[in-house]
Amino acid sequence: MSVNDLELKTFKAIIECIEEGSEKPSRAAIAKELGLSRTTASNYVNKLISSDILEELDSESQGRGRPGKPLTLSSSKRYAIGAFFDESDWYLSVVNLQGNPIENLHYPIERMTIDSFIQVLIGGIQEIQKKYGSQLLPAIGIGSPGVIDRKTGTIIKAVDLGWRDIPLGRIVLQQTGFSCYILNRYRATGLGEAHHGQGQGVKDFIFIGIGTGMGSAIFIDGKLMFTTNIHTGGIGHIIVDPHGPYCSCGRKGCALPLASTDALIANVLKSLKENPSLAYTPLAQRYSTEKTVTLQEIMQAAEDGDAFARQSVHTVADPMCQIIGHLITIINPKKIVLGGPMATTGTYYVNYIKEKVTNDYLTPEIPIVQGSMDVYTGARGAASLVTKRVVELTFHTPDTWYQEQ
């Protein structure tokens, strides 16, 4: 079914009424809100219901009288796929149009190469396609590592992985037939927090993800900020120490080599190797047998009060405190949400940042909180890129999402 521009705008306005209202509206309420006649509003609603985008609920289930049946997005007829990459695993979610998960799937990557990164994702998509068929909207939202060209779906560079110019969107489209909406993985997680986590009900907040890479999602008046097609939220390459180590991007003193999970583990291993006085610490005992330590072990030692582990965490947290302080000064958000492996492994890291930023920048009114512990938050956020475009995908209208600002 083809639609013209007026129909497209009206369909989207009706869906917006349903999504943003505190109560599920009836046809009459939508007509009043949009300034339409009841007949016109009802005709539009009928088209959305017949297209499996909307459904009418029993008025009795809402505790109301019979005159108007509440409308809601379909809960069981149309679905969207979201995918999120986390260090060495793909997490995929199938969600309904309300954003609620129908199924979550985990696909580990046994040997991390560009080809396996792509093929494991495609295998997961194809498995879902076989199961859900025509109920799926013909697109996938992807939270990918690196700097992303939204228009082409290309990973321009993923510095922490050493990748450049990976045409992820084109390859996924060729092998699955689904178009792609691709964002940096931590921006996708920010969307997940906005819809389902710590960002719910907060119009102005910043999500920051810290792992082997770093990224942020800035929400202003309830909308994810896009300033250009490519660069927004790349905090890993903010220079925090002009005299610091060289970053793999070629510059000195970026946050990435100073404040990532790789930096934390490397600092700990270097200290354990070079400082005999640490021989009796919990981490040294692990190092003596395994010759390595994990993020989880470092964070657990910090939680348990180990002074060496805590100082190591401070070393990588301090540059992040500096970045957060500047973001607060410039944007003045209502909340800061910290996610990614660094922030969601235990609580010591987030608590330290909360205390230091509050003291150094005198901002006790701005809460700094730990993000969702659910690894599928990023996948649900990526899926929201698809559900938001249900009208365009259903009625096959041109979709220029990359032009959004």
C-alpha cells in the first residue's frame, strides 16, 4: 500500500500521540489532539490497524465506559530486530512495536576477525528471519563498535579493534535483504536506557559507555542528539592529558588509552610485574598462577577494599571524571548514566566517579548512576531505530533517517 506525504505525516502523528500520551487514547481523543474530524481520524486508524501497526483494546480492561476503545501499538503482530556487539559477542533482541522483548539471543564470536564479526551477526539475523518471517519489519538496528557513517552503514574506524572502512550495512543488506540502521554501540545502549532503563522520564541526560572503546549518547528534550552524519559522542578521543601516551588514532593523551578497560588491565599487569611489594595482594596471587587478571577480578578486589586495586581504578576513572565534569558544565543534564563493562562490573567505579565529580564540580543536584545490568539493553535500543520507522517500513516510503539532526 502506497501513501502520500500527508498520509505519512498523519500516520506518524497518530503513533506519536499513542507513544507519548500518559494514557492510551481512543479514536476520539486522537481526533481532538490532531484537529481531525472523527471520521477522518477513524479512517487513518483503520488503515493502521489493518496494517498490524495498531490494535484496539477492550475498554473494560482500562476501567472506562464503552464509548471509546483505547488504542496501542501492536503487541503480537509485527516485530523488529536489534543487535548489539559487546567485546566478543553479539546480542540480538526481537521486540514488538511497544519495544517489549519477545526473544533474546546470544551469539559468541569464537575467533575475533572482521569476517567472523560480520558472519556471526548475519547468521543470527537469518535464524530470526526463518522463525518470524513476514512478521518482521524489513530492517535491523545495529549497535556496532567504532565511528559509523549512518548514511552508508560503514564502520569508518574502530580504533580499539584496529578496523577501518568496514561496509557492514551493505554486507548485511546483501546477505539478509534487510536494510540497516547502524549506530555506535554505546549510542544504541543510550537509546535502550532512554526507553527502558535509567533514562525513562528524563528528557535531558547523557549516557556514557566505557569498555575497550568509549562512546556517549546525549539526549536533549527527549531526543538523541545528531549533529552530523558521522561524529557525535566520540568521547574516547577527547584529549585529557596532552603529555599522555600516544593513542592508536595517532594523537597523544586521548581518553581511550588512559581510561578504557584495556588501560586498566594493562596498568595492573605492569605494576604486578614491576613491583615486588604487591606480591601478597589478591591480584598478585592470581597473576602468579595465570599471568593475567580480568576486569571482573580487579573490580571485585576494589569492592573488597584492596588498596592497590582501588588505586588502579582511580587511575582510569580520573580522566572520565574530567570528561564528565566538562559535559556537565557545557550541557547541564538532569542525569548522567554510566554503562559498558567498566561501569557495570561491580559498583566501586561508579561510586568513586559520583563522589569525585560531585566534590570537584559542585554538582550534587545531578545524579550519576549505574546503567542497566541487562546485556540486551543495547539490542533493544538498536531495535527502537526500527520500530520508530514502522510507518516508512510498512508503506515502503523513502527513509532518510541519517538526515535526522
